[in-house]
Amino acid sequence: MPVSTKIPATKPPAAEPGMLQILRPDGTADPALDPKLPAEELRTLYRCMLQLRIFDTRMLSLQRSGRIGFYGTATGQEASTIGTAFPLKPEDWIFPALREGGTLALRNYPIRLMVAQLIGNAIDVVKGRQMPCHYSDPERHYVSMSSVIATQFPHAVGAAMAAKIKGDPVVILGYIGDGGTSASDFHVAMNFAGVYKPPVVLVCQNNGWAISVPTCAQTSSETIAQKAVAYGFEGVRVDGNDILAVVTASRRAIDKARSGGGPTFIECVTYRRLGHSSSDDPTRYRDAAEVKAWEEKDPIERFRKYLEAKGLWSAAWHEQLETEINEEITAGIREGEAAGPPPVSTLFDDVYRDCPPVLEEQRQDLLRQDEAKKGDGAFPL
Ligand SMILES: Cc1ncc(C[n+]2csc(CCOP(=O)(O)OP(=O)(O)O)c2C)c(N)n1
């Protein structure tokens, strides 16, 4: 009989001791813990979660039809992604990992620019030089992710230390995956955060898997949150598929950081429902039953029931949102695919303030070749 190599990951979130849960699986809220957010905030949360779900679905299908090279979804992680960033002020900084592009919706980042980055075209603000999913917007205080796992944490802690030294009243939010907590950068950042107590909130999206390695093979700790204790600061564990719990935990941590109370580490217990990225086939290492159990804990559906009971959700409103989001994505794809690649002339930009003569010579040479290519279709040798 063949031996199964599929190791179970994490259990779906249940009301367990030590984990903050406010929304019950049936969509009712614990009355003692319900943050009673204003209707407008609840609607914004729903819209942003829905936008992330739809954007992921559309971009994965764009990748499957060969129109973008790579994509990493946050399907199943919408509450954890949107809820952690929701309480930030616009001046606060976000240091995302692969799955936090959706937080840009909270800062009204145009979808067309996200699509442009995924294509790497002439509209792309990073001029086609980054892998897809590396959105970047210094004006909205959103720092491009680094593909190198766990580096987000030292970057975030360093930025927070700088803010503290300068007296800049901002909070920094940094993200990591469960796999990232096995990397040395995680421990370096946690130690600096504990020692210097800068205004930082460090979030681990524990989505059960680091590509094919389950969380239980990353650590012997009972929880990831408890690792903060060793570094001398607070760690909290949250049902990451419960948007009200995530917002509540994140708001407490952000307010604490802003008022000089130092760092907090938040573990959001959630699940990566699709492949690690468009290059991965998760059916090779995990059971369909596990995925199904988590699909039943869908964070959007759970929140939808809560909104409906409050009279804040209707099928018509949902359809209107879906239409608006899809139209914006379709327009972004049309514009993005028509834009063409970034001009060759930009290849030498942004490295030196004043281009050195030797590079200027190469730039002119390249431009001459580019012109010649336009003439007869061939590069002169
Ligand atoms: C330092 C480093 N080692 C290995 C990799 C290859 N790699 C890319 S993503 C990934 C797994 C990440 O898992 P996790 O931190 O749990 O985040 P998730 O992708 O599940 O959100 C690995 C090993 C890398 N990018 N950087």
C-alpha cells in the first residue's frame, strides 16, 4: 500500500483558547466582542475583500492564458490581508510580502497600475524591472515587496526605528508568512523590535503552507504568536478568517505602537486555498479534504452573513460591486496590453543621478540600434 506523504497543515480556526474570534462560523458576532464598526467601514471592508478575490481570480486566469508571467493569490486570506491594514492612517507605511497587494485597495491605488506592474509595460511605475506582484508606491507609503523571504520584517523594524529616532509619528506594518518565521531575518527583526521598541506591528499570515512544507514542519512551538514572548513583547493569535477579530487585534496593536507602547506580533491563522503561486500544483502535496474544510470557513461569506443580518448587504449591492470591480479590471487589462513595453531609452534611468559618460555612450549606441531595428527589422551586427 502506498504511504501518503501528504502531511496535514493546520486545523481550520475554531473558537479555541488564546485565539481571538469574534465572528462565529455562522456569521453571528460575539456581542461582548463585536467592535460595532460604523456601517461605512463595514462596507469598505467588504468591498476591499471582494476586490481582492475578484482581482486574484482574473489575474490567475490572465496568467493561465499566457498574458502575464506569474501571479500569487491571497484567496482565502482576504480578511487577514485587508483587516490588518485597515486601521492604518494614510501616512503609515506598509512592508508587504507576496500576498498583501490587496492592501493597496485601502489606499485607493488604481487597479490599472496594478495590472501594468503585472504586465511590466510602459505604464508600469517600476518600468518592467520587477517580477509581477511587486507593486510599489512611495507616495502611498507602500514599499515594494522583496522576493527574499522574511526580509520584510527587518525592513519594517528598521523603518520603525528610524521613525522613532526622527520623531516621525508613523506606524509601520510588516508582513511575513509562516515559512518566513524559520528564516534568520525573522529572529533578527524580532530581537531588534523587542530591544528598541519601535512603532511597528509585525504580522504573520500563517496560511498553513510554505509552498509544500506545512506549518507543523516549520516549528515545534505550539503557536507562532508565542514566539514574541521570547523577544520580550506581546504576541497575539487571531482567527485570520474573521475580519472583525483581525481588525480589532490590528487596531489595538497600531494604537499601542502610535502611543509609544512598542511592537506587537500578530499571528493570523488562515489558509492558502490555491497554489503557492501560478507555478505551483498543490494537489501534489496536500489533501482535497483539507482544502474543502477551509473553503467552508470562507472569510468573505462569513462576513457577508453578518452584514446581511444587519441590513447592510443585498444581492443587488454585491452585483453592483462585482460589475464595477470587473469593469475596472477589464479596462486596466485593455489599456495595459495596448501600452507596449517600456521604451528602451529608460533602461539606463534611475541608477545614477548623472549618467556616467561610459553608460551614456552605451545608451546612445542602444538607441541607434533600436532605430535601425525599426527600419529593417534587424539589429545591425
Ligand atoms: C530566503 C529565501 N529562501 C527561499 C525562497 C524561495 N521561496 C519563495 S516563497 C517560499 C515559501 C514562503 O512561504 P511562507 O513564508 O509561509 O509564505 P506564503 O508564500 O505561504 O505566503 C520559498 C521557500 C525565497 N524566496 N527566499
